[in-house]
Amino acid sequence: MKKVTIGDKIIDENSPCLISLEPGGTFQSIDEAKKMIKISAESGADAIKFQTFLPGDADRMMGKKDLKVNYDTSEGKQQELVYDALKRRELTKEEWKELVDYSKSQNILFITAPYFPETIDFLKEIKIDAIKVSKGDINNVLLIDKIAKTNLPIILDGREKFSDVEKDVKICEDNGNSQIIIMHCPSGYPSENAGVHLKAIHGIQKKYDFPVGFADHSVGGIMNYAAVALGAKMIEKTITSDKTLNYVEHYMSLELDELEKFVKNLRAVESALGDPDIIFESRVSDDTRRSLVAKNDIKKGDQITENLLEFRRPGDLGIPVSQGFEIINKITLFDIPKGTSLKWNMFNNE
């Protein structure tokens, strides 16, 4: 697996997964965004992820302002104008810089998705740590070419046709930028269990030598734990101050008081993965194994049969039970009382 470096974090085969928490569309003000950054950092997360919209960007992006997105809430299924969802995310350049600086003060990486070429220049100027290419821009070759030229690490959202991702990888590599992470991201707000397709993580791993991550759109944290067990090297999970808010993304997000446990659970799963070669080592002590002993009195010259053998702990009293086949038909050299631990010097060598 190729090594990717984001800020002071290394993502490779032997590293912990990079945990990125996303308030991208769920904060209501810059003060709330700061609170989410602070609590994410305190939870032990590695990164915070936003979507950078500047004033007027929602108008620039939406040629049709009547497009709607379907999503679930605590009160059932809802619809919202995409324009409204994007408009809420707009902050001024000064506010975005303030969030980047605040993230640095909290020692948490800042990742964001830009949507216009000028935004890319601005983000490089304020020293963000990595750029995410969102699902809607995976086929935006001009934008991706511009992003690749920044030499910042690039996170590709693999939710759409993978042929588009393949093209993106080539664009990045042609620009000399191989600092790439590819995310498996299920569709839906939220994703249904059967729509998560966790095995796609292995599919991407077989195709590329880049780190593969998982961007979660399901309710709760369970899919992320499974993704880490499958080898995901980055986790991206949406967060909110209140999952009951009737806007897109809140219902499927984790609330702030859930973050510390979420991060601990991810690290626990990582720790439990351990070493695959452990199956070639003994994990059972001699105390729990057994040795061969005389089940009854055995006379000199008797031939050993199975009904003359007993198994008794520990496994280092004499002949171990693992050599049971080898002792069958051996002839005793002298009398052996019942309960005696059997040793090879009690038998002929034939």
C-alpha cells in the first residue's frame, strides 16, 4: 500500500486509520462549527471535514434551484431544496480562515471539498491539510486537474461510476500527485444496510495500491467498525449537535456526546485486528495441555494399546498426547504402575 501523508499523519498499511468527522452540512453558525471542531479534537479524532462554500456559491452552482434531495428525519421522510442545503454552508473567506486556524489550535487536521477553481487557490493559501473531491465532482476533470496541481493530498469519493475514479487517478498521477485516498461511500441520506456494500472496500483494494477509506451515510456507527475490520484506512462520519433537526444529514449523523465512544470503538476494533500470523503460533500453555499416563497397571512386556492410556494435565509430565500415535504398539521394558506418567525410556525403540 502506498503511503499518504496528511499533515503529521501517515496513512499506510501499518498505520491507524485516519478518523475524520464531518460537520459539512450540519452546523448552523461559525460558533457551532468551532464547537464541533473542539469536541471532535477532544474525542481523539484526527481530522475535521467541511465543504467550502463562499457567499454566492450556491447560486453559482445551482442552474436549477427547484432540485430537491430526499432524506430521513426523526419524524419520517422529508424533502429539501438542494439550493437551501448548500446556502446554509456558505461562510466568508475570513470565517473559513478562522476555522482553519482554530482547527490548528486544536491540533486537528482540516479537510474540505472545494467547488470552484478560485476556492482551490484560496484553500491552498490558508493552508488546509487535504482536499476532498465530492461525489458530484468526480467527473469534473478540470476541477480535479486544478486540485491535483496543488500537491495537497486528494481524497476521492468513490460513490459514482468507478470509471470516473479511474480517470481521476490518472489525472492526479499525470500531475505528479500520488497522495491519493479512495473512499467507498454508499448513497442515501441515510444509506440502507443493504445499500452499504462494504465488500466494495476489498474491491477497491484489489484494484489500487492506494489507501482505501469509508465515508459513512448510515445511522449510527456500526458500519464504520465493520469497515475498519475490512481494512479501511480512513473513516469519515457526519456529526451534528442535534440529530432531530429536520434538515438533510442530521438524522444519520452522530451527536457530539457520542464522538468519544465512537473513536474509542474504532480504535478497539483496530487493536483487535492483531497479527494474521498468530495462527501459526501456540496460544495454549503446557498447563492446559495433557500428557500420557498409565490408565491401569501395565506389566513388563505388554504391548501398549489405547485402552491402557489416560490423558492428564499438565502437558510436560512426560510424553505429550500429541505423540499418542507413536506410543501405540510399543513394548514395555518394566512394570508401570497405574497413574505413572509415561516416558520414552520405559519402552523399546522398535
